[in-house]
Amino acid sequence: MKNSDIKPTNILVTVAHPFGDLEMSLDKWIRIGPGLRPLVSPISARDRKTGNPLPIDVIPIQYRNNSESLRRIANGEFEDPWGRTREQISALIGEVDCSL
């Protein structure tokens, strides 16, 4: 099965959060996103039906909220899916770099 064959409702993602990791469906993550929190991002994925781990690339890059996706949004490769401005994205990149 190819990643493109997997529906977001059938993928569970673990989202890293400073106060504890959360699990939710990929479609919910896509809908709600991280807000302006740079340290909140998906760290793993698994199949909802089987529980088997899935590669992180089942999560489209623009929805990962990690340093790579934020930089690519800031560079204009694609729009931020949650409507954050490029200025907000640039500020988030600075916060992510400081946390490393």
C-alpha cells in the first residue's frame, strides 16, 4: 500500500507537546493544527486499524510543523495550511532553532 492510498481518518498521529504527547487522527491534526506553538508537531504515525507504525512521511510536509516544514513555508514553497503569516512562521523558526 502506498502512502497516498492511506486516508487521514485511518492514521493516528502522536503529537509532541511540552506538557505531554497527544494522540489524534491525522484528519483532526490537519483541521486544528498547532496554532502558534512551534514545539507542537507530529512525531509518529500508525495505522488506526492495525496499530502498525507508519513512516512519518504519511503526514504531508506542510502539516508537520517541524523546522523543515516551517522553513519551506517561509520560503514560499507552499502556503501555511493553518493560515499563519510568513512573519509568524519566521518567528516560529527562530523559536524552534533556540530549542534545539
